[in-house]
Amino acid sequence: MRQALAGTAAAVTMLVCGAGGLQAQAPVSPQAPPSPPPVETPRPRPTPPTRQALRLVQATELPDGTLPRPTQHGNFIVGPTHAPAPDTVAREDVPKGTVYSFTLTSADSTVYPTGIARDAGTFGTPDPTNPARLDVPTSRPASWTRTVSVFVPAQYVAGTSAPFIVGADGPDPLLFTTLENLIAQKRIPVMIGIAVGNGGGDAQGSQRGLEYDTLSGRYAEFIEKDVLPRVAQIAKVRLTTDPDQRATMGCSSGASAALSMAWYRTDLYHRVLSYSGTYVNQQWPWNPATPGGAWGYHETLIPTTAKKPLRLWLHVGDRDLFNPNVMRDDMHDWVDANERMAKVLAAKGYPYQFVFVRNAAHCDRGVKAQTLPLALEYVWGK
């Protein structure tokens, strides 16, 4: 027999083992808190359809196993096989950098001093008056803890101002190994790699969703105020303030966060690397100024805003996500969203490279191992 505390009133729920397994009996305490509002259980995630071709942009289809050159702009189709690039594998003949790690908590933060979390097993329900808006009544204040990992290459000269790249959903050993190899070959500048863990959870009502899917400069401010000073102190490095020597990267919502860091704080970042970007309607809380969340990047923001000094590398897989939650608002198709991004970037004259990958799922690790050296070289190009 086990006992579990349930709710803030510490009512005791008894779990007994019978023929049908563990069964919960009624709480013993008469002071049990009222049940929360019912929350719709997420429907099963539809299997993403395999997209056979791009619909909105023309692209150059490359022979299987080859990639575009890091000097080429535009749209490309690669796959279906994905051998890891040699430069993503550690090599004995390359000078070894140093990796530092430290922990941040919400108590350390000036930007997110109080986090949020969504109750386990819950998601949310579409607003009956607005199907593009999700209500998440089980989201509540919660503290967070995350790890930050920092790669300092052997070639870094102490006291000098270094370029750097900030990655979401850290740690990211693949990024650090690739930086080590490319720096040794002088294919990218000598730079610091910073991989920042997320605040926990995913999508609407979670800390990760709040940080990554919100259209604002707040997450960039978090990196600037809460993360970079600790990086400089612990790794004993000087980080450049030149936005042209700073890059952001991420996958899924981490990619939309990377774009938001540069879009809203162009004074801080000019270079963006995006895998399976969540340029869909996932912002929460809902904001009437950007009612479609990151879907608004390709629908209104990029088309109607003067060109910014950004350089972008984008990827999406042919089996990337498609309507993965209870919302059916026609703004939850990752392939469509990324193709729309390529279309509007081309129309505005941005330097970008968009890679549509055959035989690839969302944030496909094999694809990242194949393409990361290309993506980094392109993002750091002229």
C-alpha cells in the first residue's frame, strides 16, 4: 500500500493493489481542494504525411548524398540518405577545446524569476470563440533549473573579444565537436559555443513554450542579462558585442526562438540557424498584436517590415510535424510554414539557404549530423 500527497491541502490518496492493478480510493481528507476545470485530453498526434515536393518555391534537387555549397543561396532538395559529415566526428589531430558547464535557476534570473509549468498529462482546449487561441487552465507558476554548457576552442586567445553562437535546448556535444573541427580548418572564425538548456516542458503553458514561442525580444534579453555574464565569468572569455559576429540556432521551437532573438534584437544578433522551425501558431499566452504566433513571421512580419541585416539557414524534413495538437487552425503545418518562410525571405531579398530534406522527420538527428557543418559555414558567410 502506498500513500501520495494530492493538492495543496495535502489530502491523502490511497493506492491499493488489486486484481486490476493500482486503484485510487477517495481522498481520506475532507479538506481536499476542488477539482481543476476539465481539460481536454490531447487527441492522438496525426502521422505526418510525406511531402513529395515543394509547392510554393522552386528548388534545385541535388544528387543523393550531396549538399549545396556554403556559398549558394536559395532553395535545395537533398536526401534520401543521410551519412554524418566527417566534421561532426571528433578527430585526434584537431586541437581540443574546453567545455564548461554551470547551472542556472529561476532564483538567479532577472528576466524569468518566476517560471511556469503545465500539469502533467494535460494540454489545453481551443477557445470556443477563437479556434486559433488555446486556453491552458492547468498552467501555473513553477521554478526552473537549467544547465548551460560552453565550448571554448583551443585557439581562443585570452582577453580577446570572441564571436559566439547561442544554441537552444542544450547541451549540444555535436555542435561543440563541429565547431572544433571547422575552426581548426579555418572554415569559420574562432568562436565560443554556448548551449543553453530550456526551462522545462513544451508548447503552450510551459516555460520552454513561453521562452521559445513568444514573439518578443524577452528571450534574447534573458540570454544577454542572465546567461552571457555567467559565461564570461566561468569560462573566462570576452564575448563580442558586434551583432554581425553573434549567431543564434535551434530546432523546433528553439529555432523560432533563434529567429525571435535576431528579429526583435537586431542590435544583438544577425545570423540565424534553424532546424525544423516552429513557425506556426504556438505562442502562449495569446497576443492580439501577433494573433498567429510565429506563423505571423511569414504571413505578415517579414513581408511588411523593411529588410533587416539578417542571414539565415533553414531546414525542414519531408515528414516534419503536421497539426500535432488539439488545434486545427490551419497554422500547424511545419513543412508549409518553412516553405512560406523561404518564399517571403526570397521576396524581400534576404541572404538565406533553405534545405528541404527527403526521408527526414522533425529535428532529425541524422540530418543534423549530415548538414551542421554546411549550416554553420553558410551562416558565417559574407
